[in-house]
Amino acid sequence: MGSRTRWAVAALLALVGCGQARGAGDRADAVLFLRSGNDVAVVDAGSGSPSFSGRATPSGDWSFVVRSVIHRGTTSLVGSDPRSGAELWRQDVGGRLVVKLASAASETVVLAPASQTHFNSGRRQTRLVIAGPGREEPRALILEGNFEPEAVSVDGSTLFVIRYLPALRPNRYQVRQVDIASGDVGAVYTPDAELQQSMGGKARVQVASADGTRLYTLYTLEEGHSEHAFIHTLALDELWAHCIDLPAGFTTDARTATGLALSPSGDRLYVANSSIGRLAEVDTRTLRVIRTAPLDIEHFGPTTAVHDGDSTLYVTSGSAVVTVDLESLTQTDSWLLDDEIRGLQVAAEAGRVYVGHRDEIAVLEAGTGEELDSIDPPGVETIGELGPVFPEVDPGQEVLDCAC
């Protein structure tokens, strides 16, 4: 699912009520990832039952989820395997803290004081704590200014942050990096001079690469009476940033009308906008848009884009799904479902598409869109999002090597 979120990203469930699955024999053996608010659930499609559910934060690739429990002046972190529910690690951290993000690549959890003012309200100083199984001891950071954590480098040495300016009345931002060992704040290397300036752009939607080395965020930026959209690319392994300009029109209803999806190897990024009915293909090696194509889908709700790991892109908006052949970048089919779509996962090897609705998951035949079954996981009342999952990279497939 093109995510959103930042990283973010960035993807949850109110866990009350009960239900049951029907027709389980028609289902593929898949693991479904659901989110709603601050809760997550991981559901086995075969049984229809959650292996994990509750208030937690998933790592970027869902390899672990982390719970935080505050008891008096201490926060206990518990990392679990979402597929089995088994506890992987446990760590106590001083202070009343909440989890801001979890990085699988560096086994790092970034926390902040539960009482810390929201960045939109302004603050002179930002307190963060770096913890997790990849660290012997938690590390407290006190940053002068208004910062929000964005991502952690693959080696765990650097925290990428968004700095909001002015600190007390934020209306602009800068991308910065923090050396975790020293606490020093510095610029991120980039060939784009404007990225060193403070900008008035707004983050709209986000997707991370499967291997955790890249983070892509759609921004829209007002310049005078015009506005343009670009993809902010952050390399978490090589510590650089770069902007990819999108064609005119991709600013339209950007927050709700845009879905982002990556190919398994990470060499292609797809940007779909349902408001203007356009699809853009980005070469992430050269960091340029290389193709665009029309997209016959209307903007009736949040838009998602999902790569099936092979040669098909699924784009959803409202209750509609369209399929796109990625060799020719042409639309091949469209399906209109009965209910609003909250998210989508694909099990291409089994020929199944799982579509999240408000209170159930529809199981569709990938080639035709025919509904084969539905899943109503026990204990799950409201589905906020479904996905994402990352297709595995073929060992013989060429991996991403940026030429920037």
C-alpha cells in the first residue's frame, strides 16, 4: 500500500467486538497488516484470527512491533514478532515516554516525553530518547528548537529530523540530521540548494523501501501564486537528500488523492493522483520522472497504490480499484466495490487481492476482481488501514544503485 506516512510511515484498529471468517478454504496463506488509530493487528488470512493485536508501533517493515507501558517514572518497551506474538526483547527506559518511530534496520526506537508539546503548538526545546535492542543504553537528546524525528540511518548513528521554524510559531521547515553520539545538529548533504533553506512545503504521503535504505515523501510547496509537488528522497544508508520534481497538477488534492508505491528492488517509484487522473513513474537511480500515463479513476476518497511484486500496480480511490500493467504503463481493468476501501494487500503468487473495508476484509481474485470470500477477524471492529507488505526481492534481481 502506498503509504502514507511518513514513515512513514509512514499505517490501525479499535480492538472491540468480535467476528468470524467464512470460506477459509478459498483463501491464500497470507499475513494481513491492519492499523487504526494507535492500535495494530496482524491477521492470518487462513484462520482469520489475529496473531497480534493491541496498542503498538510497527517498525517500518513490520519485522517487529513495540509496545510502551508507563509505570510511575519508567517506560517499559516490549518488542514482539507480529506474526507469532512472541516477545523478542524488553527494555526499561527512565521517564514517562511515548514511541515516535521504530527502525528495523538499526533496531532503534525513538521516544519523546509524553508531556512534550506538539510541534504545531511550538516549543523552544525538544527532548528525545534513543533506545531499542540495537543499543546497550538509552541515549537522551536535548535539542534547542522545535524538531520532530523522521527516520534513523541504517547504521543507527544518525537521526534525521524535521526542524520547524520559527520554533514557537512554525510555518516553515528544514530537514536536518542529528549525530546521536554527540547530539550535534547539522545539514543533510544535498545537491539541491533549496533543501538547505527553510521551506514552506507540506508533507502529504510517504513510503519506505523494503530494505530500509530509502524514504520517499511527497511534498507540496507554494511559491508565490503557484504550487508544485516534489518527492523528497532521503538516503538512510548514504546520508543524503534529493528532490524529484513532479509534473504540473500533482499538487491537486495531494494529501488524499495521492498514492505512492515502490517496486521490490526499489528502482521504480509510482505516483498516482486520482484527482487529475495521472500516474507518474520515477527512476530512483537517476531521480527523475521517466514516464507518465492517464489513470481512469475518480477521486472519491483516500488514494492508495500497491505494487504486486511482479508487473501490476493497483490503485484505489473511494470504492474503486484500477489495475495498471507496468510494462506498458496502461490501465488493464477497473473494479467497483460496494464499500469504501481502507487499504489493499496483494498475494500475487496465490492470485489473491485483500481489500480492507471499515469492518471486514474482502478477498478478491486478482485477475478478475471477483469476490471469493470475506474475513471478519475476531476482536477487530474498525479497520483504519490495511497494509503495507513488502514483496521479497529475487536473489538474482539487480538491486538499487543510485547514479545521482
